[in-house]
Amino acid sequence: MAMPSSPPRSALGSSHLRSDMSYGTVRDGLQTPRRSRGDVVSSPQVARHLALMTDPVSDYALNSAGPFPTSQDGDPTQVIKVVWGTAVEIDEVMRDFKNFLLEFTQKSRLTQESPRGFYTESEKAPFYPQLMDQASGIKCCLTIMRRTRTRQLNLDCQNLLHHHSGKKVHGLLIDYPAEVLPLLDFAAMEVYINTYPEDDMRGESFMIRPFNIGKCINTRDLGPADIDRLVTVKGLMLRTSSVIPNVTKAFFQCLVCEQSASSEADRGRITEPTKCPNQVCGALNSMSLIHNRGQYADKQVCRMQEMPESIPDGQTPQSISLVVHDDLVDVCKPGDRLEITAVFRGVPVRVNPRQRTVKSLYRTYLDVVHIKKSDKKRLTIDDEISNHGGKRAAYQGGDEIEVQSEDMIAKIKEISTLPNLYETLARSVAPSIFEHDDIKKGVLLQMFGGTNKTFHKAGSPRYRGDINVLLVGDPGTSKSQILSYVHKIAPRGVYTSGKGSSAVGLTAYVTRDPDTRQLVLESGALVLSDGGICCIDEFDKMSDATRSVLHEVMEQQTVSVAKAGIITTLNARTSLLAAANPIHSQYNHRLPMVDNIDLPPTLISRFDLLYLVLDIVNEQSDRRLARHILSLYLEDAPETGGTDIIPIDTLTSYISYARNHCHPVLSEESSAVLVQCYLDLRKLGGGKQITATTRQLESMIRLAEARARLRLSPDVEKEDVEEASRLIREGLKESAMDPRTGLLDMDLLTTGQGSYDRGHLEDMRRELLNLLNASDKTTLRWADALADFNAQSSVGVSEEQFSRVLGELEQQQYIKVTGKRGLRVIKKLTTGQDRE
């Protein structure tokens, strides 16, 4: 199948074109917007061309068979400039958009959406002229554009619908974005030049970036009817490529006479001169491309997947390719939830690269014109993480929580002055869950987070401020509900289950790109959660290979990858919130926590807070819990223990404001209290057991900073340290308590074996060695040795403990055990006296 050729332009019209625009202009000295916009010329337009009516009779006879276009008053001498194959009238669109820029007021939109009796003077005045007036004192788009020398204007398409001159422009913009967008660029350029005539705009152009067009389409619903139309799609960014240089103007030089010539990109194609332009030379096929003399623009190819919550039941998520240009390059990262406004493209695929025959199946992608955050109820990313080694987002942050308004800041400051602020915020976390106050406080401090610090002189590049929390307990104790609540408001959060996760699914995996067939690196759950909170349910069901990748992530917050020739280190600066169940479904109070869950001690010790969520039988507590659950079904306002609950939107705004504006530091007083709390924590074991390590001290610092950030305080105070110490102490009393001694023992979490077990095994080893030395035989049956050992011991020894002691003696080469099961024999290699 061959592509049909485009209708020919007249010779007279083509001679006046100075760029690859599809419309005419009288501003020959300025750079045209169409030339600098890669998002509207990346694919050829087959049936849409502009008829330049310079010679109305001859031109129109060549390019049209319909009635001759005239003005509305019927004057045949006044020609209307239209875009070929469309209903876009160039002069009318530019005139209407100029009127919109000069006449639109916020009052006109507020009157239709949420009418009220009083409007401010700024709302009554024309909106966009205020944006251009530096004297108005308004922080606005065009003023910032002039000060920062940027030439982008984010256009809310709903404003067009609320103005009489913008309604038709809105419809044409949706149907013919490739033709209308350059016209809007030119109209905005003329308004800007008229407003600031002293600015030199030669060689520059404006870019209108529309958003909020009114309808958001799911990725799987895009069809042939949407091709070459402006659409809005929400999705999760999966992969971004490196920056690709896109040729906008190629430079050629003759190999014979060194005569030069340039060729601009026309709808994504470069036309190579077949003949030397020098009339003296005129050599054929002698023009060579000089790469370093050409002009290039930035381009990037991304992959976006539809939102997990919008996937239909029983369906797998679908993805689509994105192409971003110019200032939109590198503004989004894998894991971002975005709302993309783009032109839906369909391009042919050649059967063979050397043939012009194409397949009947077209390849589709999105040419992005605008990017913004998509979820209003999620926290913003900490500035310290978003600014680290990255590019500031050059797009409209639209739906992301914007807490910069004066009303919201005033409300946040009012909340921060509450006398019981800490308890109120804790009750606002998952208010439908009954009690679990300490767990809610720990999760609340995890969402606030500590301060990320970088001390180059200290030898460590970065000290993490992220807090890791582990919930362990009986089934049906709302562990998964807490994880789900945190996932709803966590920035860049990913929710996954331990049984359905693999090692590469958590970190990164290598796959082959379906378009380029090259090996690319896909980010896993932990990398996608960079700067957010990763929630992992059924943490104990993970395989050992999967859990092994978490050691580096939880401490160094990086993921090292060396696969298929790709060697790199990815950032995984994420907080981990995990939930695990006991081995036998029900928690055994007679065993320490390490023996109740199937997790290695080295991984447990990396959690800052460990909570036991137990189902304890208590008639009074059970009655209150039952009434609370019934109230969720019978009433709109359930019994949550109080009425002073902060709504989730306000809570999200409060946490976002604190994360971005408050970075508390330790004072001398708080440092002294930290040292004393750490020493008191070390003394809890009575001097024989290790009750705290330096990891608990660092956890205490992070929790104290998070509580100071909760109060919007620039300094960490004494009460913050005391509360952090209390949370850690309460968590250790439950998780690191040895039930046989009743004392705290950190060795249970760090090594999996407490001081009591080590002393007991050492006594058994000594007694067994004495028993073997007292015997005259060089070999002894395994069963007889166990029976003799139990006969002289006051405490019964199990076969497992006996085998463990024999294993230690065998490692020390005192004995050697041979045989299997009932035929095992213990052979003495040397005596204890000889070894000593």
C-alpha cells in the first residue's frame, strides 16, 4: 500500500513560504512558530494544506473545485485565508484568540461555575492583560515569561468555553490542533509585542500549551476517530529514553566546489539537494551533510501505562508511546502520575526500510503538548529529592496539590496552632480504623519524614530521612487497611503484595523495546516509588531472593543493576511500609517476634519502627470495636473517637506544605536529650543484653525531625526527642522482648538469637563436651548420647537443640558426625583438654 500524495501547492504560494508552516504570514523577519514546534510537525499531514490566495483565480482553480471563498459581506475581492481541508479561517481564529486574551475575565467563568454575590477587582478586570502588567504585582505566567526569557503559556481550555470569542477556537483546537496551535502562537506573539514593544523578539516564538480540554480518554479507548485530534490521557510513566537530537535545519556542502545550502525539516522530513546550487558547478549528487553545522531540537520518547485504578476487571494494563519535545524533555520521571494533553498520531510502517510500500496497520503514539500532575489527593515530592540531579518541571502543575494560595496557607497556619495538634493529626489518619493510636502516630511521622542531609566532609554522601515501618500481627487487625490509606495519599507510591512480587519486579528488569527492538531498563516498584512510600503487603510471603534486594534499598536507598550490558545505579529514595503475618497465622506469645515471622534478622533491624498488631480477647474492648464497625454501616458519621478529624484533602495539603517548607535541624538542647535517651535505652537490658544500637539512635533522630516538621518548627525541641524515644521504646518492648526473661534484647532482631539462648547453648556445649571426654569410647551412637545427656540434665533438651550443639562442636573440629537419621554416629577427634 502506498501513501497518497498531497494536493500540489501553487508555484506562487510556495515561493512565499519561508518555513514549513501550513499557513501564510506577513512576518517574514520573525522565526515562525511552526518551525520551532516539534509537537505539531512530527508526522506529515496528508490532506491538510493552506491555500495562499495571493492570486485568487489561478490559485483557487488549481487547488479547489468548490465555490470561491469570499468574505461574509460577499465582497469577491476580499479573500479569506483558510487551511486546506479544514474549517479553520486563519484571520478569524487569530482575531478571536486576541479578543479572548484581551477581554476574558475570571468573573465570567466564576459566574457560570460557582456564582457568588461579591467579586474582587482583579476578578472583574480582564485576566490576561493583568498577567502582562508588571505593575499589578500578580505572580503570573507572562510576567514570569518575560523575566525568565521563557516563551511558553499554559492555556486553560475551560477559559475558552466561558468566553464568546473562544468557544469556536476551542472546537477548532480540539479538531485541528496541528493547524490551530501555530495560529494561537502567532496571536499570543502579537499581543506580547503590542504589550512590550521594547522587547526584541526577533528569532523567538511563543508556544501555547493547552490543557484541561474537558474530557479525559482512557488509553484503551483511543481509536481511529481520534487521530490528529487533541486528546487528554491519564497514566503512569513507565520509561523515559535519553534525549534524542532532532534535526530542524540540515546543512549541506558540495564536495566539488564547497558551496553550502540548508534545508529545513518539513513535517519531519529533510529534503536533500540533488544538485549543487552553484550555477558554475551544478554537480549532481555532490551535496554532503555536515552534522555540526545543522540545527537540532531536543526530543524524547517515553512509555506511559494507564492508571492501575482505571483498569477494567480481568484486563491487563495497556501502554502507549509518548514523544515530547523542547522544554518538556526530562520534566517527568518513571513513577509519575501524569495527565497528558497531546495530539494522537498514526504513522505508517514500511514493509521494508528500502521500499516505499507501507503496511495497512499504522503505529500510534502521542505528540505531547502539555504535561501536568494528575492526582489531587497525593502528597507532593520533597523539594530536596525533586531538585536533586534533576530538572525543574517546566509544565503546569495543575492537579498536584497547590498549597501556595493565601487561603490555604492561612488554614495550614491555623491548624499548626492547635493545642493538641499531634493527637488530632494522628486521629485523622485512617479514621475508620479503631484505636491503634501508636501505629497511626508512627505512620503519620513516616509521611512527614525526616530531613535528608548531605555531609560531604563526613565521608558519607547522604543521610536518609525516610522512615521504614513494619507491622506484624494477627489476621484481621487492619494492617492492609492502613497500607491502603497511606497509598492513597503517598507521592509516587506503589502498592504491591509479597507473594506476587519478584526481585526484578521490585528493582529493575531488562526488556526489549517493541518499537526499536533494543534492550531497555524497566523500573520496578521500588524505583517507581522514588521520593514516595512503597507499601508491601504479605511481606513474609516473599521468597529469599526477593527479600535480598531490600537490604541495599532500605539503607543505601539505591538499586545497583548489572544486566545485559547495562550497568547502572538507580535511585530508590523511598520509605517502606510493610505488613507481615505470623508463621502459624496466630502470634505465639511464648516465642520472640523473630521466631514468629519468617524474616531474616538483618532485614528486620533496618526498620525504624516495628509494631505488633495483636488480637487480644477483651470483652470491653471487643464491645467498643463491634459498635465502631456497626456504625460504619449504619451511620454517615462513624464513631471514630472524636469529631476533630481533619479531612483527607486538608491533611494532604498540610503534609505537603510541611515537607516542602520545613527542614528542622537539631539544637544543642535536643542533641543532649538525644544522647541521654539513647543511653537510657541501652540500660534497659540490665547491662547483659544489647537493647539498642546506633541504628536506633539514627531512627530516633529521623522521628524527632518528623515530629518537628509536623509542628512546622525550624528546630527540633526536647518534646520531639522524647516522643521519638517513646515510640521506639514501645516498639522494642513488643518486638525485642524476650518472653523467657522479660528483658529487652536487640540481639533477637539483629542476629535472631537472644542472649539467653546463647548462654543456654554455651552451657549445653560445655556439658556435652564433658560427657564425651568422660567416655572411654571413641565413637558413640547419636541416640545414646542424647539419652545420656538428658539423663544428667535437669532441663530436657530437644533433638533440634542437641543437633545445633553438635553442629557447633563439629565446626570446631572436636567431633565428627557420620551416618543418617537413626544410624548416626558421633566420633571424637580430640579431647577438650588437648584443644585447650
